[in-house]
Amino acid sequence: MASSSQRTGGGRWGMRANVLRQGDAHDGSRVGYVELFFDLVFVFAITQLSHGLIAHPDLTTLLHTLVLGWAVWWLWIDTTWVTNWLDPEKVPVRTMLLVLMLLGLLMSSAIPEAFDGKALLFAVPFVLIQVGRTLFTVWAMGRHWPENAVNFVRITVWVSVSGAFWIAGALADDTTRLALWAVAALLDAAGPRALFWVPGMGPTDPTTWAVRGSHMAERVSLFLILSLGESIIVTGTAFAELELDATTLLAFLAAFASTVLMWLLFFDRSEHSATAYLSSRADPGMVAQTAYTYVPFLLIAGIVLTAVADELVLLHPVGHTDTWTAGLICGAAAVYLLGNAFFRRATGGRWSAAHLAGVVLVLALFGLRDALTPLGLNWLSNGVLLAVIVGDVVRARTQQQPEP
């Protein structure tokens, strides 16, 4: 992919060394090892989020988890956009990622007490990452891709404003903190949709976002794998601490089945066609904004909430199914199915009737909670996921059959 400097002659300010990714071949879009190393921090972050909700099963903690999870996701996906354009094999970019990794580890360590005594330890590294990475990108692109450097000037304004809310929330009391951090999260979400409009500068031209589709798709897929890996860790850890009997084994198998089914729903049924669609588009930036920036949060939320529900079922597989456990089992599956439906639609497919019907069915299961044990409800939820996969396979094969 040719840089914009080759079209415009470049700018006169910024980093002298050209640290942009070069070439259109696979080697120019490959995921670097330092990017995978950077992701290890987010394994820890996802663990912190799920374990916090397991330890404090209530609606308030769920709201906290969603806000903190959104911040974690936004930090990661913003960095992925940057490394889609900057080459992580170049020393300045690699150094930047390692600094972000350290700050991200500090931030992640504060997640369990982010709404208590470690709010600043969460907010300050988060803001430093968002603002610092964006300013670094302005400097890195200034001479070699001035249009995108100006885009990142706009982004700097947006993350600075939202950063002020993150810091203000860390200094406020618990109730006010949630409100301020929710505003900050909404600002982070609104920026790309508003094309980072800034008074006096206007919006960014979306054609500037000439992403490398294969790199973006692979990075997001890897994050989903990390999230599924956390689900396996939660299940395995809980199972290892329990006495082995037939009921516990069935609960363990239900948890494993839910992880496999979620993997199949995305990687077997959607991922390949989506990657091909993104790579073929003349306007990949706007497709990546929807399909690979906003929608994956639903998938990740579904995975994390499923991991929490699976542990609750492992601990209490029989007896009355309380509203909280039933809500997690059914709600997590519904969110994940809805995320898959949105992802498929955003990557050139039609609305999937199987996925949407699955959302309705799994939510209907919630009404049967009083008649089912947690283990029974979990298996029925898995049955809905399996039915969606089978229905999707049948539909695909029917469409591929030639007309007589």
C-alpha cells in the first residue's frame, strides 16, 4: 500500500524515519510478534474483568464491568488501528508498544478496585496511553502521511476531552464516577462516528482510513481467541477445585461446549468471508469502523459473560435457578448471537434469520428458569447455539445448490 506521502510529497514536520508499513503483499500486513506480546496484557485485563463479576454478582458490578471492559477494548482497538499503519518491526513503534504494555499492565492491575481505592491507577495510565499513543502517531506520520497525521491531531482533541472525564471520574465519589466514566466511554465511542469533527478543522475524510484488511481482521480475531482462552481458564480453574461426580462433569462439559459453539459461530461461519469482504472493499476504513471496531465488543462481552455464567453453573449446577444466573446464561448467549448477526451484516452479508431467531429463543428460555436447574438451562442455551449453527449451514448449502 503506497503511503500518502507518495501522492502528496509528504509534510515538512514529524519523524524523519519512515515507520509506516510498506508494500501490499502479506509481509506488509503480517501481525508482528511484538503485537502478540502486547496482547498478553489484555489476557490479564479480561481475567480481571471476569473474576470481578464472579466475586461480586450484582447489577452494579455488571455496569462497572461493562464500562471498564469498554475502556479496555477501546484502548486495544485504537492501538490496533495505529499498528495497522505503523510498522511494529521498526524500533520507534516497537518501543511505543512496550511503553503502552507497561502502562496497560498498571491499568489492568487496578480493574478490581477501579471503583474503589484504585480509580486513579486505572484512569491515569489509560489516559496516558490514549493521548500518548495518538501524539506519537501524529509525529510518526507528519512527514510521510500528512493527511492521516492531521486526522490524529483531531483524535488527540477527542481523547483529551474524554480523558478529562476519565480523570475527573477517578477523583469523584463512586456514584459520580460511574456517570463521568460513562460520559467518557460515550465520547470515545462517538469520535469515529463523528469522523473526529473538531471546530475549525472539520471532520476527517474517511478515505484517509485506508486500512490493511487482512491485518485488521486477524488482529480482532486474535483478540476473540484471547477472550475464548479466558473462558477456558475460568472453566478449568473452577473444575479443578471441585469434587468429581457425574453432575460436575456434565457442568464442565456444558461449559466446554459453550466455548466450542461460540468459536464455531464466529470462526467457522463468519470470519473467512468477512476478511475477504473487507480486503476487497474500496472503502475499507468505514467497514472496519463498524465491523471491527464497534461490533466485536458485543462478541467479547458475550464471551466474558458466558465464562462467568459457566463458573456459576459449575459451582451450583442443581437446585433453583436464580434470576442472576439465568440472566447471565441467556443474556450472554443473546448478546453473542446478536453480535454475530451485526458482524455478518456489517461485512456484506444479509441479516441472518437463524441468528435473530436464536436471540429470541434464548431470551425465551429465561422465562423457564423456575422449571429448570442451572445445568439444564445451560444445556438448553447450548442447544440454541447449536441449532443456529445447523440452520446457518443448511441455509448456506441450499444457496450453493444450482437450480435445476
